[in-house]
Amino acid sequence: MECMEQDMKQKQHNLSTLNFRKRLGFIIKLMIFPVIILLLQLYISPQYTGFYDASIMDKVQRLESVQSPKIVLLGNSNVAFGFNSEEIEEAMGMPVVNMGLHGGMGNAFHEEMGKLNVQPGDIYIVCHDTYDDDDTILRPDLAWITLENHWDMWKILRPKDIWQMVQGYPSYLKKSVTLWASQSGNQKQEGPYSRDAFNEYGDIEWEDHGLETEFSEFSVLVPKISDSVAKRLNDLNTYFKDRGATLLIAGYPIGNGEFTPDVQEFVDFQNDLENKLDAEVISDYRDYMFDYKYFYNTNLHLNNQGKELRTQQLILDLKKWQNKSKRSN
């Protein structure tokens, strides 16, 4: 009996030792993983400095260097392809920064970009085309391509975004290694979807050659605003307000033609938006309904004529809001 008890104790000891070794091995692997990522990032990255999303570096540089008060345009590529910022700057007498980037980053990412250099008197204009997102980075691999090893811009990410970045790393790593091995990384791209297509304000500046968008039954949808997004934008409004800045909501380009839903649906959406948001909605969304002929390549990008129409409309909206604010003061 005594021998059996000793055998049992020995087996328990061995099992405990084995479990400890497994846990220790797991912890060591967990600690090594971020070190490997860091080393790979330092050695291989960057590989995408000539690509469209690398324009974030130029946009952030302008955002942090222009004098305040300034106007900052926030949103996805509908913003990048949608404004003549120089005209807005001349009309409003304030420096303008177009921070519009890519829909794959998600609305929250674009909102966080605006927090990099908030100064008293700044005006931040959100131009989302959707208000019911799931508060995530839609394409973590794209976020890696955008941020790479530009560590000073990683502060755009929220703590909740880190796990998504971990999940997106293998895809980014595979693409980066391919570019690195073939020595084809960091090359300049051509056309409107490249870093060189952006001007000093952060606008896409290109010759569109009349390339129109093919609209269909599902091209133009009426947005909805969820309670969670409303809360996030209201928190953002408080963030800016506490720092002496102002958050405004403006329209996005809406294709207007045979496949477009009834205009009253957009009016109803706007009413819902105004009721749920603390920030002022300065646009009448009906004013941002443009004929299909003014769109370029997608249902959210405008050609040069469309960009001019939208720019002038935003200037009218801003002046109207400005005059209203003066009267109320």
C-alpha cells in the first residue's frame, strides 16, 4: 500500500512538472511572438511607401504643422476624392487638411485620426456615408499596410483595435516578404490610387477623362444611424469641445438617378441623424444628391466636375453655419 501511495505521488509530481513546463513554454512563446514581430517590422518594413494609403504620412504631417484654427475633413475615400480644399481654405480664411483615406479602415479609424493635433478654434467635419458600422477596423491587413513601422502614427489605434491588428499581421507579413524578396516594395504607383495622386492639402488631384460610374439597383442605399455609432460620435464631440474645437457633420455624395431611393428616405435619415447626435448637422442631404454623370469609378468618388459642385456646397453650408453661430452669440 505504501508503495502504491508513493507511486501515485510520483505520478502527480511528474504531471504537475509537465503542466508547469507546458505553461512555461506557452508563456515563453507568447513573449517571443511580439519580439519576432518587432524584429520583422524593423528589418522588412516599410514596403508600401509609394501606395495610396501611405498618404497618411503626408496628411498627418500637414495636420500637425499648419496653424490653427484649421478645418479638418474626416472620412473615407469619399472625402479624398470629393473636395478642392484650396477653394475651401480661400473661402473660409482657414487652413484646410483633407484626412480622407480608405473605407477599409473603418469610420472609427478616420475619427481617431482627427485627434492627433486638436487646437482651440479648430473645426472638424465628419463626412461619413454610413452611420451603423460595427466600430472595428474592417481590414486589419490594410491597417498594417497603412501604418507599417511608422510608430508615431500607431497612437491612432485604440486598445480594442490591437487584437485585430494581431489577426491581420500574417497577411501583411506575407505580402511584405514578397515585395521585399522581389525588391519591388516602396515603388511609386501611378494613377489616382497612389500616394503621388494626393496634393499638399490631402485631396486626390487627377485627370478623370470622363470615366463615369455604372450605377445599379444596389449602388445607392439610404444610411442608418445606430445607437452605438451615435454614442461614439457624441463622445468625439465632447472630446473636441473640451479642447475648444468644434465637430460638424456634413453630407456625402449621393448618386441621383433611376436607381436612387426616394428623396424622402434621405430626409428621414437626416432627421434621425440630427435627433441622435450632439454635433450639428450642417448639410441638407438633398443638396448632395448629384447626377450619376458626376461620379468617378465608384458610387462615392466624384469626378472633377462633381468635386467642384460638392466643394461649393460645403462652403455654402459652412458660411450658413458660421453666420448662424455669430447671430446666436
